[in-house]
Amino acid sequence: MLERLAQRNMRAMERKDLAAIMRGWAADGVLEVAGRSSVSGCYEGKPAIETFFRQLFDGIDTIRVTVRRVALANPVGFTYANTVFIEYELDETRQAGATMHGHCVGVFEYRRGKVVAMREWWFDPTVLDVMWGSGAALTAD
């Protein structure tokens, strides 16, 4: 079940479907993107996470997510909480024409079917710097 939820979130990313993505987040969710790029940082609470994704999608023309591996912290635990580990490749094209290809690991903590925390690590974090530039994190309008 949690594997399907995680896969569904990845497909929503490809569609840049902000409403579908936000339906999957808990009100007190936390999103952390490692690195020093302008998209790196810690986004706490659903409004900050929504702003992050909105600004991210505004700058991206296309996104492709290729899931390589999915694992559960407790594969036999069908309780209301679990952690899903996803290894994936991400291809993005910015509206200005820049392209990016990177390998990531995302750790998604679920509670009652909602993401309460997501942490993303890039195998080569400089990919984010090239795509998004280094500097302060995205901020609310």
C-alpha cells in the first residue's frame, strides 16, 4: 500500500500535479532537500511545502522520474506508520532550456497514509547547483 502511494506521488511529480502531491502531505509535514542549491533546505508545514513545489514547477518544463528501487522499513508492518525508501533517477528540463539528470534517494515517512517527512539526497549534489544555482532556498511570495 505505501509503495503504491509513493509511486503515485512520483507520477504526480511528472504531471506537475500540485493538488495531487499536496493531498499526500500531512499538515505538519517536513520536506528536506540536501545541498546548497537554491532549492535545498528545510520546508516545514504544508503551506511551505506547497510553495516549494509551486515554485519548483514554475521553473520546470518537463520532469521524468524513473524509480529503481523501493523498500519499506517494516515490510510486514501494516500499521499506520512506516518509512519508504526510494532510489530514483530524475530528469528535468527547465523552461529556459537547461537539462538535468541525477540519481537520488528519497526517504518518505508516512503516518495514516500521509507524508509527514521527506528527505532527499542526491548522489551528486552539484547537479542541483548547475540546474538551480547555489544560494538561499526558495521562499514564499
